[in-house]
Amino acid sequence: MLLDAAREAAAEAVGCRPDELVFTPSGTRAVHTGMAGVLAGRRRVGGHLIVSAVEHSSVLHSADVHEADGATVTQVAVDRTGSVDVRSYADALRPDTALACLQSANHEVGTEQPVGAVAEVCRAAGVPLLVDAAQSLGWGPVEGDWSVLTASAHKWGGPAGVGLLVVRKGVRFAPQGPLDERESGRAAGFENLPAIVAAAASLRAVRAEAAQEAVRLRELTDRIRARVPELVPDVEVVGDPERRLPGIVTFSCLYVDGETLLHELDRAGFSVSSGSSCTSSTLTPSHVLRAMGVLSEGNVRVSLPPGTPEADVERFLEVLPGAVAAVREKLGASLPITIATEDALIVDALGKRCPIPVIELAKVIGEVPVGATIRVLSDDEAARLDIPAWCEMRNQEYVGEEPATEGTAYLVRRLS
């Protein structure tokens, strides 16, 4: 009875039939199960899969496995706000397309995707659309005539360890792996009943206040988006300014190491996140920021959970300028190693990690005449994203990259 009641409550929030919804051990498991089941169920159509470049890693990892098995995957690009173009999905559809995937909203920058329009295009082509709704479901149902939906309870404030998988009636679906009688054969093992009941109750609770709270949080995030560039020089606020989730703000600070800035803010009592490459043991930039073509260094993601007081936002805005200034002072690179040639100035940043290559570029850009070229030598993977992003922010021309004896040479032409 408790399980049935939880399923009905969750289905009402999603906007589906109760017998279309099953509970999984996590949102990631829901994604993996949903993608594998649809791809297997439609294998007679073909194996072509479409995903966006900014999907959650659970979707992209599933796509990698699918491609490794010999299938084809098309990754749809996004614009600088992180949004896909509906026409790009339409152009990617093929007669052998088995499945298309599109998140409802991005987990790093908050940009909402045009799910309804993409679902309409996919429906006209007879292709099911899987929507990862983990970030948005707590705020409201997903628009459009989608076919499969996944979500995770901890994203709306429920317990960890509960995911949702919704498969609409009529979608060909073949569960993979050993099956049992539970959850329509789509989630083997005994259900975590206390967590499932809590997940459904919390979803109903947050939805009851979602409309009013969304207005309040959007006002606070608008304040952050407007004031951060005023308070801190050389900052880029990323993500769509209008089509975005209420409680997420993301910005990148030039000449700042993301991890060091997080430590500074943590000491001031603020727990924020970063998509900076410097927070990764592999030193590779966030795939979302890379796909958007925005700065990855000094990236800060502020999430305002429901109930966040206005005073906390004001205090954050008071603390942030000093924290950024302190980090910039700590990271002030020594004088760049430069070599003058007939056609370019060479900045040797080999062996130096973000944001040092960009700092050294900024230090010498004023030393060359307008129209001259600077070659930045770097073996840091983040430079491939951060140098073009810096050029975009500072109105300089990014010419391109060339192979070098060590690392890569990034060419920048001074325009002003």
C-alpha cells in the first residue's frame, strides 16, 4: 500500500500514469536502465543515438558504451549560453535513429533546454526522446510529449538512493540483464520502501511551494548575476539569463584558480561548487563549460536551496570581492618567460597549470603592437578552452593552435 501510494504521488508530480513509473536505486541507474532498454527495444530500427554535448555524465558514459559496441552517436553542440538549437536535433535525426536524449536543465549552469520543441521534432520522426529531469523536476513537470524520463530524489531534497524511471506506454523497451518480478522487471531487487516513501513525500512538499519559492530565488539569483560583474573585475556570468533554473548561478573569474577560491569562500562559511579544471585530478576542464566555449578557470557555481535567506546572499556578495582579490594576489605569476621572434612573441608557459598560462598572456598582451601575434606554449589541457575564452572576454583574436615540440602553441592576435 505504501509503495502504491508513493508511486501514485510521484506519477502525479511527473504527469504520467502510475504504471509507467518505476523506482530505481539512483538517478544514474535510471538513466543507464532507460537508455539501454530503449536502445535494445528499438535495435531493429538501428543503433544511432543522439545526445547533447552538455548532458550529465551518466548519459555520456552510456553513450560511450553504446559507441564502443559499434553503434553511432551524434553529439549536438550548444551555444554560448549552454542551450541546444532545435534545428540541430532535427538535422541529426536519421532513419536508423533509435533514441534521442536531452536534459531538461543543465546541472552546472542552470540553462533550461527547449524540451517541448525537441520532443515534437522527435515525435514527428517516430523517435523516442529520453529526458534527464533530475535538476528540474522539483520545480515542475517537464514540458512536451517526451517518451522516457529519469530523475533523482536527492536533487529535490529527498533521500539519496532513489531514482525515477518513466517509460510511456507504446515505447519499445527491452530491460537488460537478469530480471525479477519487481518494478515491472526494470529495477531488480527489493525496493527501499522507507526511502521511496520519503522521496514521494518530499517531492509533493517541494512542489506545493515551488511556484512561490521560484519567484523569490530567481530574484536572488538575478541579484547575484547583476552585481558580481560590478563588484569583481574580469568576471563572466555564464548560462542563459532568462531560460534557467531559479536557484543556480554560475560565473567564472579570470586569473583565479577555482579550487583555491572555493577554499577561501569555505573559510568564510560558504559552500559552493566549481566546474574548474583545477578541481579535477585529471586537470581536464568541465565538459559543459568546454562545450559552451566559456572560461573554465575560476569557475564558481552557487546553488540556492529553497529557503535560502536574502541575508546570506548579501553576505556572499560582501565576501566575494575580497576572496577573489586574495586568490589573485596568491596566484600572481612571476614575470613570464618570453622569446621575441620576427613574427611573434612567444610566452613559455610549459609545466604551468591554470590559470597561470592565461595570466602570463594577459601580462604581455600590451607589450606587442596592435596586429602582432603572441604564441603561448602550454601543456595544460585547460588552455585549449581558457585561452579562446579569454580572447572572447577581452576582445582579442584567437587565431588557433599549432603543434609544438612540447605541448601546444596557441596563437593570439592583439586587436586593441
